[in-house]
Amino acid sequence: MRRLFIDPRCRRLIRDLERVVWKADGHGNVGAQLDKSDPELTHVSDALGYFVEREFGLRAPVGLRSEFIG
């Protein structure tokens, strides 16, 4: 199990993680995209996501290829 600890001094990141929400349709149903209507939000949390993917993302086991041979 991996955990992520965020320093309390990272105020903008904490604000992003607390306030960013999924985009909802006109009926209030939550969709699959983040609501990026507020230009002050999502930038810092996106950057964190890229870092986490690069450092801890899923990787194919050594020796396996993901392309089709045909």
C-alpha cells in the first residue's frame, strides 16, 4: 500500500484537492471529467497527478510486450 503525505505548507495543492469536483450534467449526474470552470483550480493537482503517475504508475512486467504481432 502506498500513501501520499502532503506538507501543510502546500496550501494551493490542499485547496485544489479539497475543491476540485467532477463535472455534473444539467440533472446533477456526475460525469467522468473534472470541472475546470474555475481557472484557479486543477493546475496544481494536475501537476501532482503527473508526478505520481511518473513515479508510481502501472508498468508492464519486464519481458511482456503490449503491441499485437500479426
